[in-house]
Amino acid sequence: MRYLLFVSLAFVLLAGCSPKIIPAISKSDLRFWLPDLRDSVQRNNYRITISTGKMNITGIWVVKQMDESWRGIMMNEFGLKMFDFICTPKTCELKNVTVFANKWYIKKTIAGDVQFILEIDHPNYKKGRTAHRNWNNDTLTITGKSKTLQRFANGEMVMHNKKRGLTYSFRKMEE
């Protein structure tokens, strides 16, 4: 009888002192691409700046989803095309690359960065599944092996390629 009383008293005390369980935020709740930032039917226009330690390239990035791939173009403010791309969770291919960027190592870096930006939420994108997601002060930060992608409350998005020292800043343009 004493044992039953002791166990029930201990249970009541422990149940009353247990920590409050806060539901964990799942990765699906921390999606980088929100509907107001990217439309899957219409084309999406962004102002983009690619920065290195020595220079900045500014322009317009136009992206549209077609079937299971994202197709797009980057051009400068004068309308000169830098490159076209086709991006899926498995590959990203640059086409019609301008002369100064038409080197294998530049194309490989840009293709990997574009794929990281566009496919980060896709369940079949391997780097997106292993990336760490953190929500802090209205900023979503997704950290991969050598890349960091951030979405700020004001709608600005920034991707840092730490390995190559590149920073991509982009903001959706109003039509």
C-alpha cells in the first residue's frame, strides 16, 4: 500500500514538473521558396547582383518552370545575355554562355549555385535534404557544405558560395 502511494505521488510530481513540449519545426515548414517569391506557372523576374571580391555584375534573372525543370536567363541591364540555363534536381546546364564566362570552371560554379538556389526545396535534390535549416529573427538560413542561402523578411534573398567567394543577391521585381 505504501509502495502504491509512493509511486502515485511520484508520478503526480513528475508529471507536474515535466518540461513543456514544443512541437519541432519540420523542414517542410521552412521552405525557402514561398508562393509570393516564385510562381510555378508564370515567369519570375528578379534583380540580381553577383559579387566577387573584385567586381559586381548586376542584371535581371528571368526564371520559369516548365514540366519538372526550371529554365531561365540572366542578362545585364542593357539586355545583353550572360547565359541561359536548364535546371533539375539532378543537373543544371548552362547554355549560350557569354565569352568572358565561357570557361569550364566558371560554368561549373555558376551551374552548381543556380541549382542550389532553385532546387533547395525539391525532395529529390540531395544537397537540399542534407542542408541545415535555421529560422532566426525573421530570416531563414539554409547552410550546405560550402553554400549558405538566406531569405530575409523584406523579400531579399542572398546566396553565399564560401568556397569561391561569390555572393548572389536577388529580389523579385514587381510586374
